[in-house]
Amino acid sequence: MKLLLSVEVFFDFVCPWCLIGQRHLQAALLLLQRERPQVRVHLQWRGVQLLPGLPASGLPFHAFYLQRLGSEEAVRERQAQVRAAACVVGEDIDFSRIRRMPNTGNAHRLLQRAAGLLDAARQEALLAQLFIAYFHQGRDLGDSRVLLDIAQRCGLEAAQVAGCLRDDGSPFLDGAGRAGSSVPRFRVNQEPLIAGAQPAEVLFAAMTDALQQVERA
């Protein structure tokens, strides 16, 4: 008998821990596929805009973090910590290439629009390309031209996404969570939220527990 498992991920594109969390989740889902092949997973990416008040054009990346953390040393230490955690999951985050801290409203609206137009595999490909564009290539996810290019490379047409690429910096609101709330967070079968970029083993255990509850019901 097929079992359905719901997994929601609350995230923002500019949060490196969300990229790291995505890779841990991928590993957890592979474990689940191997151990419980009869389970079908319904995966939802729920956008939460960490910085909804940013200008439409964003802010200079380094200056933003310098003001946020207080010193060049603190910025270096935080970036080194993130890079070390990213390396564990096979990600090489290149902070030196990132020039803008973007307003991510349009990026979230794009992914939301894609959910109604693309199959699950191509939605995941779009999500991955948006993360790659920002953390590997330093592209500005607040630039509609960048988002349109990525969307078209993932099989969407300009006319399909034009309405979600706005120029006014309007915040993204879909009820996923309070703007500015912490990410990443995971929810499995409506169970309590799991906060942070948890290891794959933690996410796999949460999935297994949720399935056992279904089977006992």
C-alpha cells in the first residue's frame, strides 16, 4: 500500500543555511526512498522573505553584513563557519562573488508560479538553479532579467512568469510564515516544526516517526 508523506520547507533564497538544509533534505529523502520505497512524498517549498523591507534593487552585500555583524572580523568568521558547514554537504559557497543582498520577493513569486506550471522534478531544478545562481555565481536574484533567464532555462516562457516579476519591491506574502521569521524550518505531516539545517539523519527520523503514526492510526 502506498503511503503519502507531506514535507514542507520554509526557506529564503539568500539564507545559506537553507541551501545546506536543502542538501540534508535530499540525503534524507534518498534514505527514505531506499528504506521505504512504498512511500510517496509531497514536497512543498514555502517561501519566507527574511528581509521584506529591502529596496527593490537590494543593498551592497558586504556593506549589509558589515553593518549587521559589526566588524570585518565578525563577517569573516561567520562566512568561514557557513562555508565549513556547506562543504560537509558538497557545496562551495563563494561569498566573494556576491555583490548584492537582493530583495527576494520576485524570486519567491517565480517559484510559486512555477509550482502550478512545472512537474515536481522541474520545480526542484528551478529551485536548485536559483540557489546556484546566487551562492555559486553571485547573480542578483532581485534582477528580473536574471530571474527570467533562469526561468526560461528551466522550461518556462516569458509570458508565463511576467506577472510575478514586479519592479516595486513588494513583499512576498503567501501565508507560509511571518516575514522575517527564521529559516530553514521543516514540517512533516503537520507535526511540529523542525528548526535549522538539521542533519539528514534527524530529518529521516522525523519522516519515519510520522509514517509510523500513520500506520498506527
